[in-house]
Amino acid sequence: MADTNPVTLYTTEPCGFCTAAKSLLRERGIAYEEIDLARDAAARDSLMERTGQMTFPQVLIGERPIGGFRELLALDRDGSLEKLLSAQA
């Protein structure tokens, strides 16, 4: 993951919360790397190692797992998302 793109979004299909997370990030102008795990068992194992979770989406800022869509939304609403992203710059 490049330093200019600190957000990694693990997704699968179909997934309404994944779509909502991508929309929120796009609306805020936040670039992200999407890793679609719909057909990638090895990447699912990597997700478990990185986050300890197998629910979707999973959002990481830098190497820090922040959770799923609801956690992303909460960070956005209270202003913490911008602070976390600034700390990665």
C-alpha cells in the first residue's frame, strides 16, 4: 500500500455495507485500495491475520484496523477519520 493511499478496504460481493463504505470514502474524496475477497481464499486468510475479523467490509488506515462500515461512519461523524488520515500523511 502506497503512502499516498493509507486506506485499505476489504470487500466481498454482494455486500451492502461494502457499497456504503466505498460511497462514504468517495464522497469524502478519500482514495482507497479495495481488496475484493469474493473469490480469494488466501486473501481471506491474510485479512484474518491482519484484523482478526471475517466480516465485511474491513477498513484499515495504515496498518490500523478500524472495523467495518459502522465504525467508519462513526469516525467520519465525530471528525476522527480526518485526524487518522492526517496522521498517516
